[in-house]
Amino acid sequence: MKNSKYLLSLLLLGAGIVNSNAQTESQIFPIVTVPIPKEIALEVGGMTFLPNDELAVATRRGEVWIITNPYMKDGEQPKYRLFAHGMHEILGLNYIKGDIYLTQRAELTRLRDLDGDGEADEYRTMYSWPLSGNYHEYAYGPMLDKDGNMVVTLNLGWIGFGESMSKWHGWMLKFTPDFTMKPFATGFRSPAAFALNNNGDVFYAENQGDWVGSGSITHVEEGDFLGNPAGLIWADQPGSPVKLRKKDIPDTGEPKYDVAKRVPGLKTPSVWIPHSIMGNSTSGILNYSDNGNMGPFKGQLFVGDQAQSKISRVFLEKVKGVYQGMVFPFREGFSSGILRMNWGSDGSMLVGMTSRGWSSTGKEEYGLQRLTWSGIMPFEVQTVKAQPDGFELEFTMPVDEKTARNAGSYKLSTFTYKYHHIYGSPVINQSPRNIKAIVISPDHKRVRLVLDSLKEGYIHEIRTEGLRSEGDNTPLLHNYGYYTLNKIPDGEKVVATAENKPTGSMQTSNAAQGMDHHHMGNMTANNSKITGSTAAGKHITKQPISWKNGPDKTILLGTKPGLKFDITNLTLKAGTKVKLTFANTDDMLHNFVLTTPGAGNVVGEMVMKMGLDGEKYDFVPNSAKVLAHTTLLQPGKSDTIYFTVPKTPGIYPFICSYPGHYTVMKGQIKVIK
């Protein structure tokens, strides 16, 4: 009975009902919006600070703006001046050795102001590469590596699948100081960002797609093959350090880690960023160097997400020569889709954003904001380090021993993704992990969890919903994260004893139940969880027998660029029998979900809470607010469903419920008598 009351207390605490000491992101890390003049469309593609502390911002519209006083010191407004224009979709900008360099679609460009009037006079092509004209051939960079080379990455084109339609697309290229090009690595799909860690090693961010089960960040070394075979078409060219060929890459749907065991050169992610839970579209990477002032996480990486308008935090460690580590939530609620991040001279983080054509939960089309630290110490899991028999969690402040020793404070499970040509992957091979022993350090700042087993090559979900701080009973600011275990370290294992035996019992694993994995704070009022749609009658793919004369209305629904349905307004009579075919002609996953009046956004928000099992259920929650839906469709696929229009007149929204898409990809059916 005592344990039941304790678990109920944890449940209420997680739902935000009892504890008044709970910290909030906005309290610890305030966001300040930098005003942008109405006449400037600052769709940020790149940012860099200049020696005089002015901020240079490149845009997708091919402009470079110089911003004076982006910090708004002394209450003064920032000032903007146009430095350069007329270029093609700039997606990277850097100040290197006295000059501004940028990457536009077809070239690496240097800008110079020769006459000192504050405007670029010289636009010099330092290196160019071929283009097919495909819209998806984005280019990013440059970044300066530790040896003084500039680094650039080139996107694959998209023709229903990723394809290297022009030379070196799907590659990371390096340029020596005399601008000699050296192909460095391949297997990239959409490598939107890269950065150096404190050791000077290169990490890049990848986005879910074909051959990419989920977003990730990965350590890149010369000669690596990162996974998408399209770029291997150029691996036989002079100077290529990559030995693999397309025929060497199996398409079995096995976990990537397993395939890498028999395909030398195939690199697995350093840290997976679970899709829909931690983000949809991995973007900028920023190393927490001495230039920053963002709380107690020095040496870690901040990773942006364009679709979910938020930043995650990544702790890395090297085990047996291989990088691995943990991704944690950090700060959400930005105004647009995050693409670039830089440290300001005051230690704040400048965050540049854009969303046009690339939907984001942030409502604005573009934006520039500053993330600051209030100085309040957040109660967080600071690091997670792999042990030979489990994990050691280090906290930013002492943890309450009673909650730390109770197995009910934790929930652990493992899972991974398929490695195949199909766009994305469902979560596979889920299984729970159980705690055998708990060892707490004398200062109560470290907790070692000894598990029944570890799974090398798998993602380990670690949830700590029941933990509280010592003294004031504060819950963790963020109570979950995901550790990618590439190597199990050697070392001494803990022997389970009566002294380190956990109290209580572990929370039931959602992985074992096939349920969702959102945190307790996202539970509904009756404590039921948002599970997938299994209700009969909402995905009917055969014409009902009772429709003797067939459907009253046949609708062909498609997509348009920029996350849009090609039809957004329909007027139908109540009781109309509808045959609807939804054809996904876009380059991302989509579905069609018809909801009750006023419930479009509500259903979309439910989806954001479905957790690891979201894709298993086509990102359709099991809710009475859902009236009809298609399956989640791969690019180029279609689905036909049958449904009857409700009898009650009104406005019935329909959305794509894929995480984050619902904010822009929507329409409505007006039902009349």
C-alpha cells in the first residue's frame, strides 16, 4: 500500500499537479526576440560574427545582412545594412582569416568590401561544382577544420528517392588553403550542419529519409561511408578515399549496426536523435565552448531542430575509440524553424531560423532570437556514461536518496531502426531493461544503474520521472533522454548486494506493452496515455457492401511544395459517401487525417506525445476526435479510403498528422445540410 501511494505521488508529480518547485525552461533559459524590419525577409541560412561584434546573416534569398547591436544593449534597437545580394540560396556563412565566405547552390564564394563603404564589391568564386537543377541539391558550409581546411557538404537530389545527379553530391569536401578540393567522405543524404567538438573532431547532422531511419549526429573521418549509397557513384574518381561501391551495400532492413559489422567503412551514428520525440529535422550544431554561457554543460553539443523549433543537448564520450553518448531535451518554443546557432560575445546563443517550405512548429516564417541563461542552476542529468553493466548518471545538484534508490523512479528500454532504402523506419526490436542494483555516490551527485543487460549498437531510453533533488524536492527539468551504445566499456562490474538492492519496483515498460513513451507531464487528465489508432471504421480501404450505388463523391487529393495539400477547402452534404485517394507526391512522409470540428491542432498535439510507437500507428492517435485517416505514406505512394461525411453540419479540419506538419499542412471540409 505504501509503495502504491508512492507511485501515485510520482504520477501526480509527473503530471505537474502536486510539486510547486518544478522548474521551467523559460525560467532557466529565457528567449529574447531580436526585432527584424518588416521590409527584410531574414530567412536565415547562415550566420557568423565579425571582429567588431557585428552579426553577419545570410539568407535563403541570396542576401547577406550585417546587424549592429544584435544584443540590443542599452535598450537600443539593432541596425541592419545590406552587404551583398543576388546569390542563390545561401545555407552557410563564415568569417575566416579576415574574409567572409559562404556556400551557395553551385559554389564556395568569397565576399570583399574593397572600397570600405560597407557593401561587398567583389564576389569571387573560390570553387564551383556541377548542378543538375534538382531543387534538393542544397549546399552547406564552409567550416574551418583544425588543420585549416574549409569543409563543405553537398545534398543529394530528390527524384522520389535520394540520387547523386551531379558530381560529388552526397559528399563532404575539404578545401586546402589554396582551394585544392579533396573528397573526404560520402554516404550523406541531407547533411545540413557540421561542427567541431572540443577535440577538433568533425560531427555532422543528418535528417531522416531513405537509408536514414532517424535523425542523428555522427563523427566523420576521412574515407567514411555514412550510409546512403547514392554518393558512391563517384567513389571511383581520382582522389576518393572511399573504397565501397553501391553493390557492396545490402538492403535487408537489418539494424545499421549489424550491417556495419560486415561492411567495412560503413559508419553508424555517434548519437541517434529519435524521430518525432527529439525532433524531425536535425539542423545546426553548436559546440559549448568557452565562448558560451549556457549553464553547466561545457564541452557538450547543442543540436537544433528545424521542424520542431527546439534545441537538444548532446553529451559525448569515447569508448574503445568510438564516440557515443546521450541526447537530452534542452529548450523548445522558438519562433520558427532553427537552422543556425552562434555564440555571441556576451555568452548568449544567437539562433537563426526559417520555415518557408520546411514546416516548423514555430509559427513565424523566419526569425532571429537570443537564448540566454538566467544563472539559475537547472536540476538536470548533466552526463550519462556507459559502464560495463549499465550507466552512471551525473546530476547538476545532489539527488534525493530515497527517490534515487527507488526502482519506480526509472524506466529503461532499448530499440533501434531499420537500415534500408525506404524513407525512415519504425522503431524495431524494443525490449525493456531492468535494474539489478543502484549505487549512489557519497555526494549524491552520481547514480549508477546496474542493469540486467545492455545491447551494443542499440539506443537506450533512460527515463527518470520519479527523481527529485535533495532538500527541496524539485523534479528534473527534463526527465528523459536516449543513449546510443556503440561500445560497451571494459571495467569492474558491480555485484548486487542487499545494500545496493533497489527499493520498490520499476515502472512498467511501454516498450513491452507496445504503448507510447511520452513523459508523465503529457498524460491526459484521466491518466490515460496517447496510444495509436486501432479503432475500427477509421481506415476503411474497401467500399462498404451497403454502398449499392458506389460513392456519392470521389476525391483525388495530392500534395504541393511547402507542406501543403493541393486541395484545402471542400464543401460536402451531410451523409455523403466519399471515396478519397491521397497521393503523396512530396519528398517527405505524409498522411490524411479527418477530425471533428476544432480538433485539427488537438490531434496534431496528441501525435507529438505518442513517443516511440508513433510511426507504428501511422502517427494517428486513438481518439474519438479522429474520424477517418489514411496510412502514413512514403513519397510516391497513395492510399484510398472510404468514409461517410458526418450528419452534423460544421467545419471539419483535415491535417497531415506527421509530427510537426499539422501546423501548416491542413484543410477543411465544410459539411452542409
